[in-house]
Amino acid sequence: MEMKKRQEDEERSILSELPDDIMVEILAKIPPKFLYKTFRCVYKSWYRLISSTEFMNKTAIHHNPGIFIQSIRYFRSTTNTSFLQMDGLNFNLTNLGSSMGIIRSSCNGLVLVYEPISKEVNNLCVKNLLTGPTSLTLPNCLSGCTHKHGYHGRAPGRILHTYCGSALGFDPLTKVYKVVHINNDGYGIEVFTIGSDKTWRKVPLPLPVEKPRRGDLDKFEDMKFFWRDPVSIKGQVFHWFVDSEKYIFSMDISNEKVSKTKLPYIGKTIMKEHYDLVAMDEKLAFVYKGSESKIDVWVLNDFGRQVWSMEHSIVANWEEEKKLPQFMKLVAVATWRNGEVIMFKAIENFVWDHHDFIYLYDTKSKEMKEFKMKLQYVTKFIPHRSSLVSWRTEMD
């Protein structure tokens, strides 16, 4: 027994003497979940190392991200959360239950969650689902938004919408996390800096507003525009759909500047109902359904200069059209493997207790196949990469 303990002490001593850069390379290849349960308890210096954003960026090279899939049954007031991971050619789907709340955004392993406490009280909070139940509850928004969800339209085909758009970001210059929120374009975007702000701040939008649009609980059924959660690029730039055929709104989290980003020139008039925005290999992708059998994917390669390029064209031949849904009914919801795989959800007529049809397009093989796992009432897809980062980490 003493010999074994002496051997373990010697091994720890050797490891503790290794240079930090070598330790980073070793620890970065270990899954975050295992690191949290085991290695963080060995040395305080290791705990500080594996909890840093720099280490998180290093582990991102070795570990594939997954996707939170949330099924929100508004009429039953329930939300079920699963986590989908791709391991080579295999998929692993883990059911996380129904007590998590509604995930609005993910950044560096942290998530922004909407937690309905009661009909009158609804909180936005930040937490790391890997490291435990501790969370940071944000103060009420100045705009008075309650962050609720609701259905638009009538069955069949009712669509679940949020009343506002919100996201969690990270400022690489100041090393702080910020939350952005909007529910009324006449009011502007609200920003909350974690660790320094006591209340939200207002940032104006880059346009005059004649008829401010907002999520009005009493008139929700009649509204034609709803603010959505933005597409997050590395948690540093956010992009919002704004009901336009010409531009979207973009926000740099560091300088908090909101600007218009022109949509790509595609050779014809853009139909706003025919495009989706997704993050693709740490860039913004504009996915346009040009016809029942053709989808083009444009990528914003230079955000500052607003330079787009057409990267992929998805074309269904006559034989494939028999097996695949009409492309006009597909919505791009996420990407995988550094943008190599695009995930689509088929929008079908509303059917009680129906299974959603999910399709995966491989940009390398240029094949689109139906996802075999059965998913039900899927409303939200949130890309997520686990880490040990805390909202306190960069400030401690």
C-alpha cells in the first residue's frame, strides 16, 4: 500500500514539474467532463489552467461540439432537452430531461437560459451545465420584457416564436462576458456586462423606426415580425434576421456597435421567406432556397468588408427528388464538423405527437440523407462545446 502511494506521489511530482505548454497539450486531449471530475482536484494550478478561456480554445481543436436539441410543447408547458454528438460516423443522443429551462445561447461552454419561474416571473440566467447547478441570474430588462414564448398562426401549422432575441457573448479584448437582448427595435438593444454592470445598458439600432415592432402579449397572433435569438459567431459577433430582403443587423460584442450587413448579391431579388442564417465554421452562412430542388450556401468570409462568396450548391436530381422533401420546406438549423455537414429541419403541417424529419447534407460527398433518429417537437437547435469555463474565470 505504501509502495503504491509512493509511486503515485512520484508520478504527481513528475507531472507538476512539466512545463505549462506541455501540460496544456496533454490535458487538452482529455474530455472536459473527465477533467472536471478528476484532474481539477489534483493541483490548484491545473484547475486554474483548465478553467481558462485560452485552454478552452485549445481543447476545441481536439473535441467535437454537439448540439442541444430542445422540444418545447407550449400547450403542455414542458421543455425536453437532449444533447446530440457526432463521433465519427456515429451519433450519440443523451436525454437531459425537462428541468433545464429554454436555452437561448451558448458561448465557450456557458449557456444563457430562460427559466420560467411563474406566469409573472421569468429569468435569464448564465450557467455551466457541466460544472453544476450554480448559476448567475440577470436583473430584469429595462424594457420590461418577460422573455416569453408563444405560438403564431392557427393549427395546422402553428409556429412557436420567442417574443425577443437574446444571446451570450465573450469580449476577447476585455475578457468579460456580455448578454445582449432585444424585443423592441424602437427601444434598441440592451447589453449587460457580467461582473461590472448592475443593470442593463441601451445601444441604439442603426435605423429610424416609424412603427416600432415588439412582442406584444395581447397582439401576438396578429404580428408578422418576431425578434429571434441571433446567430452567434464565436460569441464575438451576432447577426439578426430583420425581415429584410437586403440586409441583416450585426453587432460586434467588443465595441457594441450595431450595423447593417448587406446580404449577398445572388443575381435576382432575394425573397426573405426563402433564406436562413446559421454559423458555419466560425463564419456566417446565408442559406438560400432558390427552387424546390436547389439550395445555395453563401459564406460571409470578411465581416468588416462585407464580402460574401458562394461556397456550396445543393441540387437534387430527378431520382433524389422522390426521396427528399421539397427544398422550400427545409430550414437550415445548424452545422457540424467545421461546416462540413449542414442540418435541415423539414417544416410540415402541424400534427399532434408527430415526429420531426431532420436531414443532413454532407458538403464533401454532396449527399443529403434523412437523419434516422426520431425527434419530436424539435423547436431549438443550439451548437455547444463543453468546457470548464466560468463567467467568473476571466475576472478572478
